[in-house]
Amino acid sequence: MKKYFYNLFFKKYQYKKLYMTGLSHILNARINYSNIKYLSDVDYKIFSQNGEDGILDYLLYQLKIEKPKFMEIGVGDYSESNTRFIFDRCSPKGIIVDCIDDFENKVKKNIQLWRGELKIIEKFVAPNNINEIIQDNNLSKDLDIFSFDIDGIDYWVINELPKNFSKIAVLEYNSIFGPDKKVTVPKIKNFNRKEYHYSCLCFGMSLNAAIDLMKKKNFYFLGTNMFRNNAFFISNEFDKESHFKSLIIKDIKNIDEANFTESRNINGELNYLHGKNKLNKISDCKVVDLNDGNLKKIKEIYNIN
């Protein structure tokens, strides 16, 4: 009974309060968008996991996109996602994809589906089906936001996409790999970060690898969120000088290190590793060195004794 009344009253109240507070902040922040110097200046969380809500509003506003068409892959139950506020605010067309069980029903419990045209797809996304998903859902043209976070072989999935696949792209990267190396986990079918290493720390790609890959897709790098796990890219069809003239792109050596920790011990319990201890823990794991395409142990690439 308590759970019923919580869902009926308190949860709705909390949602409305969060939404209205967030909307008020966003509208006030827009006054200064033309003078923004760093992405961190617009980093603000409403329904995203970190500060992606504020950054995405800034990017959309500068590109003059009022009702974005989006695709977000890796959203959980959609209670904390990069496009959640956009869906509630803009009544747009969008597609969300995840492989969690009973995905659609879990999402419907957290949103008012009537607000927009949202397609919910329960599917494991891989290099061999990403373009099929996009084409089957008529997303091959005029996609405004592409957000991608699967904690896995992200590099190899993005590698299959065509050039200019979206106006804005948000890609997760693994800050543990540091700013200098271009590395990614190998292309493994049904990759699972927990199975690859019990610490859950060896997954995804380095920021440098993401930037290099997106250059090939005709995108330029704008920066990251303050949490330092998501990188933001803009298609070269929308040049920086015209749309983000005042924005200063920081050297990735100054923005790559992240302090959050989600490491696990052999029993699956959080053990809160920090700094170099995170990389040392996975030093025997193999990743692809993208400079030569060879599979190597992390300790070989990073000279860990």
C-alpha cells in the first residue's frame, strides 16, 4: 500500500518539481549561451545521469534545433538518460534502445508516453546490426542527436556508422585509459564488462580513440561533461566558427582524468579504487592498440611493471 501511494503521489510530485526546477534553470542559462567559453559552464543534470541535460540544450539551441529527432542506445529504464528531459520538454520523435529484460514496461513506468513519439526497442546492439536498426526506423536522414553508451565494444559499433550520421553525437569513453593512448577493448561478440574482468573497469574506448574515430566520421570534438565519461561531437556540416564561436576546446590532457569509481572486487563488491590503481588492476587485460591494430596487454602499452 505504501508503494502504491508513493508511486501515485510522491513520485509524481518529485518528477514535477525536478522538471520545473530544471526547466527554469535551462531557460535562464540560455541568456548567456552566446558567451559560453567551456562546456563545463553549461553542465547541468535534470534527468541525465550527470550534466548532459544542460550541455545538450546548449548544443541544440546553438544549432537552432527546436524539436530534435533522437536515438539513444543504452538507457536503462529511462529514469536517468541523456534524452529524457528532451522527450518531456520538446514532444519530439525518438528511439531508445536497450537489452534489459522487459524493457518497454520498465520505461513506461517512468514516462508519460503520450508526450511524444517514442519507439522503445529491446535489442542487444552490435556492429552487425546498428545500421539495420537505424535504417529500419527511418533514422538514416536528419538525426539530430545520437547518444551511445553500452559499456562494451562501443568503438566497433560506431566504426560501422556512415559519415555525418547525426548532427550531435554523445559517446561514452573510458577515462581509465587516459588521454594519450588510442585503445579499445577487442571486438568480442556479446561483450560483457563483468565477464571480461571482474573489476568491471575494462570496457569501451579511450577518449583519444573516440576523437580519432569521429574525425573519420566527419565530426569535431567539443568537450566532455564534468563527470568525464561522455564526449560531445558535432558534424562538420555545422562549423564551429558559425555555431560555437566563443567556445574554447580544452586540451584532452586537462579534461580526461575522472575521479568517480565503480570498481569491484572478486566477490562483486564495490572496492572504490582510485587513480593509477584502476589501471593497475586491469593491467593483464588485453586491448587493441589502435596505432598498429594489435592486441596487447594493458601493462605493455602503459609500461606497467
